[in-house]
Amino acid sequence: MKHYDFVVIGSGIAGLSFALKAATFGSVAIITKSAAHESNTRYAQGGIACVTSAEDSFELHVQDTLEAGDGLCDESVVRSIVTDGPGRVRELIEIGVQFDGRPQPTGLPKLDLGHEGGHSMRRILHSKDATGRAIEDALVEAARMSPGIETLANHMAIDLITLRKLGHVSTDRCIGVYVLNEATGEVITLRANHIVLATGGCGRVYLHTTNPSVASGDGLAMAWRAGAKIANMEFIQFHPTCLYHPGAGSFLISEAVRGEGARLLNQQGERFMLKCDPRAELAPRDIVARAIDAEMKRTGAKCVHLDITHKPAEFIRDRFPTIYQTCLRFGIDITRSPIPVVPAAHYQCGGVLTDVSGSSSLPGLSAIGEVGCTGLHGANRLASNSLLEALVLAHRCCGKLVSTPIPDPEVWQVHLPEWKSGNVQDLDEGVVISHNWEEIRRLMWDYVGIVRTTKRLQRAATRLRNLQQEIQEFYWNFKVSTDLLELRNLATVAGLIVDSALLRRESRGLHFTLDFPGHSEDQRHPTVIQRSDP
């Protein structure tokens, strides 16, 4: 067993930013189930929403965020995070992240700011169309150079260790985590003064997603099993524009393309967003995704098209080099032809319920980034507010934890038992895992998608309960593996989404149900759930 001051689970912008700050105050271990650079952050194309120009203001950014959140944002949280943004962005620039713009003698450079849906001003800091990669590369290198950080790559967290699970009924606290070494199959025990979840989202719970394969909701599922409160999981954001091509997988076409004037066209080459919202293609994502979904259902088409061909070819190639080259590989020259696009699962606006410093309802456990729910996003996230939140929460979480007294020394005398596999077998039928994985993802796509009904949700809930029972039997009878652990987490998170959606008997933001198509004032509050028997 190893003991650290801080154990960070996840290596995206939130986890790495926290680790770099916390390493000044104690020992840090970063647990990441793939290579350190593999995270949702790396695939973020658009950028960071932040007030940096004289024409913009914090008040405008706040109001844009509140409007996108459709009445469910915590306004005090929104104001707090928005106003803290410029200082955190400056820190990124100091460690070497280069945003598009022109150098200046002092302070922030003269930035080339992008425009995205729901924003009333240009305020998106970007590095071409690969902002996440630029940020991730700089943070990974900084962490590699830090002597206070130990990175355990290809290690997957299995479960959190809490006092209650160890038999303490008078108090509870998260004091450690069991971790699978994927190379050896060994399960190690890590003890920590503070556990910080930074595991990102759960996009892989859906059949079609813009997320990488690591986004299987691991941190959220672990927090639920440990007894932490979970909020707003009915609000899953579908990005309106994912490349539609059989060989492309799930490649995102950035919101920034619409921000630079791209138009959505139906199969007849007609714009349809003007009929749905006066902001047309620059309406918030929930509105655009529903409009595309409705247009596809109305016409029977398998996709719509995003057209930016009216812009100069040189501008398109310079502003969107990654998108241009990727589409070109599939025979689509975006300077000459519209891009076939469909919506795909993109971002969880709910998560582990936390305060504005990332503290969860379970002492000793924090959650920052997409895995957490601060109240910033409400019922629908404003474009490019995710990286902003991750930076601010990482900074505040570190500040709070290093100023918080370590608990009673008796807590650290509690014995942490080693992992015991018991009389388990090697899993000899991997097809069972892959079948259940595909069934969950298809079920969620068909029944718990952009438009929902109570009957579909109830069908999903019934089937998920059966699947969860089957998967739990597998978990106890076979040796743990990454595939089995991800399946277990995927089934748990799918259930949380469905249960939360059934509790919200209205349509708001990303949760749209045909049975309750309008807003209801008595539903204007977060959906909070908690396991009764952690």
C-alpha cells in the first residue's frame, strides 16, 4: 500500500491543473487508465470561453451562461467562475499554451477570439481547431517535469475506499482507492488524505458520441457506489454536428465552424434553423440539436449538411486545419462541399454534486471538471464553458484542500484491507461483455436520446436493472479487467441518467420529453439522488 497526500483520478485539464498546483504542498499520484494525454480535453476543438477583450464584460458572459442553462444555473456559481477565468487563462499561457493571436509587450497577448453558439460576443480563446490538444500537451509536459507528481498510466481505479465500507457507522470519509494495474492484473491499494475525481464524462454510454473510448463514466459510478450525492444527470448534451461518414467514427465538427458563419442545410439545400430560433445556427446547443433531430425525422434523412463554402478557401484551411484534413481523408473538401453531420452525445452537464471548490457530499472526496456538478451549466452547457470550469475548479479545489486541516489522526490508523479476488475465474467469454456493452449503448440511444417519452424511459429502466444484475454477477465471479470494470460503470451511469430523467416531469434544456413539453416552475431545481446503501 502506498500513501499520498493527494490522489488524482484522471489526466485531463482538471486533473493535471490540480496536480501541478497540489505538488507544491505534498505528494501527488495521478491515476489514468490509458496514456496520460488521452482524455476528453485532448479532443476539445473549440476553446475556452473567457472575457479578455474590452468590448466584452463579465456581465455579458454571465447572462449568456444563464440563458443557455434554461433557468437551472446557480447564478452565484456562474458569476464566481466567470470572473475567475482570466487569471486561470493567464496561468495556462505562462506554462506554454499558445492561443491564436499576436504577442504584446506585457500581459495577455492580443487574442484572436472565436464566436460560438449562445455567446453574444467573440470570447473563445483557441489554438486553431485543436485547442484541447495544445492545452493537454503543455500540461502533460509540465506534470512530467514536476518531481512531486507520480503518474500511474494504464492503471484503472476500481472503487473508492470509505470508512463506512470498512464498518465505521458513526462517520464517513473517503480514505483510499483500489486500482487495477492493467499490465499485470494486480490490484493495488492507495491511501490518500484527499481523493480528487477528474475522470471526465460518460459519452460512451451512448451509441454515437464525440467522446474518446476512455469516457465511460468511471468516476461518477465510483462516487455513486461510495454514497456521494449526484445531480442533474438527465441533462446530457448532444453536440449538433458530428461528422456523418461510415469510416469516420465519431469526429466532432467544432461549434466554431458555425461561429465563423457555417449554415445548416437540409437535404433540399435549404436553411432550417431560421424557423427554429432567431439566432439560427448560433442558438444554444440544445436548440440546434433538437432542430436537426426534428428535421431528420421529418424528411427521413440520415444527416443534414453544414456549409461553409461561402468563406474563402484559404481562411477555412488556416482556421480549421484539423477539420479540413480529416474531412479530406474521407473525400470531403469542406472548401467546396458541405459537411454531412448528425448530433452525437457530447457532454454530461450533471455529475457528482459539489460546491464551487469541488468538495462533494462525501468528506475526503472532491470532483472537478466534467465529472462534477457545480451548478454552472444548469440544464444546458454554454459552448466552451467546460474548459473554463475545469481550470477554475482545479485552482479552487487545491486552495481549499491545502487549507483544510487533516482529519483526526485516528482516521489514518484505520486498517485498509488489501484487495481480495476470492475464488474467481478468468473471463473466457469476452463476447458477453461486448454484447452487454452494445446493448446498453443502443438502448440509451434509442430510448434516452434527444427527445424522450416516459414509456421509453420506463422500458430503459426495466432493461437496465436486468443488465445491472447480470453484470454484477460477472463482477463477483470473474477476475477484474478494464473491459469488465468499464461495463459495470457504464451500466451504473446509464441507470443514473434514466432515473434522473424519470424524476423530471417537464422539458427544460437538454431534457425534452413529449409527455411534458413545457417548463414547470415547481421543477425549477436540481435533480439530486443518492444511494441509500453505500
